[in-house]
Amino acid sequence: MVGADIIQNKRIERAIQRFGERFLTRIYTEKELSYCGSQKAEIPCLSARWACKEAVLKAFYIEFGYVIKFRDIEVLGTRGQPAKVNLRDKRARELLGGREIVVSISHERDYSIAVAVIR
């Protein structure tokens, strides 16, 4: 199953300006915030993770009919390597069984995009 999402980086920037820490801690894990905070392009990094979480959520819902919360989808990355998804929701991990979620994320100045495949 495939899920995809694209987001305008300004939307995430505005949400952070408007809601601050409340928004950040509701959506992102500590590891995600730490990683993106260490990047030169913090907003596009956060936006790409938003898009990835949406893509995973869509693919997961289509495949299993189960909704995962944003904070239960953790997008981990190391610069120069493909991102990986850690499902923090026990039921989601059970539904996934031995299958894996493969993601591809990208961002530029204005937009961030992600694709997730459950295989």
C-alpha cells in the first residue's frame, strides 16, 4: 500500500509561530525535534516529517483501517541516509506483523513531500 503527502513549509512555520511548543510536542517526538533543531533548514526538516507522518498514516489506514496518532509515527534520519519509521503504537506494530514501511522524504525551500510504502 502507498501513501503520499506534500505540504507547504510556510504552513508548519505558521503553526509553530501560532501555537509554539504545544504544536511541536503534540506532533513531533523528542528525537525528531532534536534532529531537526540541529539542521540548518529546521522548518523544511519538520515539514518533511509532517508529510512523512501523513503519508504513513494514509497508507496504514488504507491497508489496515487503523488510525495512528502523529506522535506514534516517529521519522528517524541520519543526514545522507534514507529516513526510517519507528511505530511507537503497539497495535500498529502488531497489525504490521513482519512487513515494513519504506519511506522517501524530500524538501526544498517552499515544499516538502513524502511517500510511504507498506510492503
